[in-house]
Amino acid sequence: MPDTVKPRRRYDSRGRREQARRNAVAVLEAGQRLFLDNGYAATTIAAIATAAGVSVETVYKGFGNKAGLVRAIHDRALAGHGSVPAFQRSDEMRAGEPDPHEVIRKWAGFLTEVMPRVAPILLLVRSAAATDPEVAVLWEELEDQRLNRMSDNARHFSDRGHLRSDRTRPQARDVLWAYTSPELYERLVLRQGWPLKTYGQFVSEGIVAALLPS
């Protein structure tokens, strides 16, 4: 009788992908917690790996280095809640909403959703950028990214004739950039204790007053 040949175990690629996803989420959550609790410089990849229950190699393989991990934490926070990223929902709303007042009101709503998640990360990066050249590059990239997005929003308003006559497109970009800054959130909400709803109303009213015809 021929020897019985054991069937080969099927390679479970889906299971591997799911485990990799869970590891990445664990690293992101551990990294965010340790960075915000201890600061950027005092937080090591080894400490993050231990807190996430993964190897140091897994962290480096998934995110490159500390700056790469912070970028990923930022991008995750910027997506907001739910399965569709907040910026995508914002773009879809902007494209379908003809009333500029309503667009700005809804922008402020997205801001109150995202800022509690992303502002602490941006402020962490800003602080670390003062002493870490790698993080300084990241800070400039994130600021440019936000400025470019505000430029796109300003272009949308300009192209649709929504801007007041004495406001240029670059000025509109800068107004939007200022009102969506982590520094404004830091001063009003984190330092002065404004409720999120009050902060959102202030942003909405300020942008309307600065950009739309009276």
C-alpha cells in the first residue's frame, strides 16, 4: 500500500492580512497614546512595540520610523469617524450643495468632528519639529497639505462666484487656513474650554463674515 500523503495546509492569505491589519491598528493606538502621554522625543519604537504586543521589526516594517508612524496616526485621525473619510464626505457635500452659507456650516461640522482627534497630533508634531529635523520636514508637509486643501476650497468658492468682491482667492485660502488651524482649536477649546458646538459656530460665523457678501 502506498504511504498516505497528508494534504498541504492551504495558505491563509486572508488570515494573514487580517492579522497584519490588527497589528497596524494596535501600533497606531499604542503610538498615539504614548506620544501624547510622554512626548515625541521620550517615546521609543521599542516602547510602542511592547505596548502594542508586536515586535520592533513589525513597527519599522509597517511605518518606517517614528516620523512615519506619526504621519500615519495623523492621517487616521484626519479621516474622522465612520467608513468614509471626513475629507471625502466634505468634498461630496461641497460638490452638491449650492448654498455657500450651508457649505461653510457643514465644513464647521466636519471640523468639530476631526479637530479633537487631529489637533493633538498636529500640536505634538509642531512641538517636536523645533528640535527634530525629520519631524520639522513632516510639520511643513502637513501644513502644506492643509494649505493646499484650503486653496482648493477657495478656488471652488471663487469659481462659483461666492466670494465678496474685495476678497481675492489667495486671501480666501488664508482665511480658511487660519480658521482650520490647530492653534485656534488649542486656544479656544483646549485652553479656554469652549464647547465644541460653540467653537464650530465661531468658525462658521467667522468664515461667512470674512468671505461671503453681506
